[in-house]
Amino acid sequence: VDYDQDDNLRGMITGAWYSALRLERDDHPGLVHFPENCKYVLDTNSTDFQQNYQALLTRLDYLTKVESKVFGEGDRNFGCSQIEL
């Protein structure tokens, strides 16, 4: 599978960002970045299942800011996470 093609989820995400910013990909290349380790395959029969599952949960925690987000004060939270993955 070629994940650099535009007809997959990666292409749709990239297209959505450029559309939201009202920019053309060709005029502003590289604004959307996908890290090398951005894909998780969960195979319950794999010996690495628990390790892969935990890695996925850690990434999801990072994306949802579970550790650092303040809830219930009525204020918006702006900033970025400092967690190293």
C-alpha cells in the first residue's frame, strides 16, 4: 500500500487541512506532516499485540491531551503537549 497517494485517509486529512487554511498544496508544500511511526496494526494473534496496543493508547492519550487538559472551569485550553513519543 502506498500511503503517499491522495486517495486514502492520509490524502483526505491533508486535503482537509489545506482546504481549511484556504491554501493550495502546490503553493505551500509540507504543511501537513505524518511521522514515520504513525500507523498501528493491532493483530490479536501477534506476540507483539500488548506492546502495539499500549503504544496506540499512549499516542491516543497524547492526541486527546488526557494528562494535561483542564476540564470543568469553563475556559478554553490552548497550547501544546510536551510529551515525547
